[in-house]
Amino acid sequence: MAVLHTIKAWLYDNPLTADQNDYAARVSAERSLTVREICESAVARGGADINASAMEHAVELFHKEMGYRLCDGFSVNAGWYTASMHVKGVFADPTEPFDPKKHSVLAEFHQGAELRKELASVTVSILGKAETSFFIAQVQDMRTGSVNDTLTPGRNALITGSKLKIAGEKPECGVYFVNTGDQTRVKVEAADIVENQNARIMVVTPALAAGTWQVEITTQYTASSSLLKEPRTATFDRILTVA
């Protein structure tokens, strides 16, 4: 299949293997697109036979109904992706009822047949080794088990990556959740940092308002015994949702 798409990626030291000389590729993410922007792109490319506003309205109606039907227990095969509901948590015996305090419901989305076909036309341009090995690779909500997706206020979130450890006396050092809308910054209290290591930090997610958030880590940590004179900040490029 002809190459139609190019994704750019930087190579980072791989903190998840014992080999000190291997690398992991991380996509140099373009900005996040809204439904409206995708609809406008479809019209501009000539792939849509209706205007962007009508297309956006139809997509929103579809997503609303899809979510409703998923919550009724149906699975969805939309061609480009599939979706289904799952129950997380342990049940002590066959008669134990669902308890929201120890069980949760999670929607899972996976690439579908149409997207797999399109991926055959993708190539990756490796930009070389990134200048820094300080990065956030993943955020997992420990209550639901979801990865790079949702956050549960008051429950643990596991942040993994490289050189993440919070160290230094500068007041700005710490873990932050940043609202993508109004840029509100919520700093995790020091007492709510449960685990603080180079490759992983566990925190109690603050009482965040419903919306979309990004994770930031600011630290003076280095792999050597000395600290950086000034803190540096890593921002996770994935958008996380608080319902």
C-alpha cells in the first residue's frame, strides 16, 4: 500500500528494560483536534458532502447515542474502532452484588478493521535521540485500571517515565494537574505523593473538577548525586478525563 501518512517520533532511553543501551520511540504528537476541526478538515479535503456544522452535529448525535447504548451493555463496531463495557474489581463469591466502592465499569475502545487498513499506509520518521531522557510515558488510573484515559479524584494515579523523581527545594517542584480549558493548575500535596522514584511516581489524584486535564512534573532531579540549579518540567501529551 502506498505511503499516505508520516508520523514523527523521537527516541528515548527505555526505562522498562534492563538493557541500558536500547531506546523506545515516542510519537512527537501533533496538537489535539476537536470534532469541529476534523469535520472542517473533511470538508476541505473534499471527503464530506455536507458542511462542517451539519457533520459536527451528526457526529455529536452519534456519539451521544453510542454512549447511551454502550451503557445498556451493547458493544459497538464502528469500523474504525470497536467499543465494549467491562466490569473491574474482584467478587468474593457468586452472590456478591456490584459495589461501586470496590467495583467499577469501564468502557474500552480498540482499533477496528478500517483503521488497521489505514495503518498500512503509515510510515514513521525517526527524528533521532531526544535531547532529554526526562519524560512522562504513561498515566494509569489505579481505581479503574485505565491507561492514558481517565482520572478518579481521591484515588491513586501511577505516573511512569524517566527521571521523574521529585527532588529539590524550589517551591515549584512537584506534580501538577493542568486543566486544558482554563489552564487551572492543581498541585499534588507532598503528603499525597505515595511513591517517588526515578521511573514511577504514585500520587493521590486531587479533587479535580470534571473536564480534561494534563499531567506535569517539575523537578530538579538528575541521575547523578547533584541537583539541577533550576527545575525542569515534563508535560504529558495525552489528555486525561475526569467525569
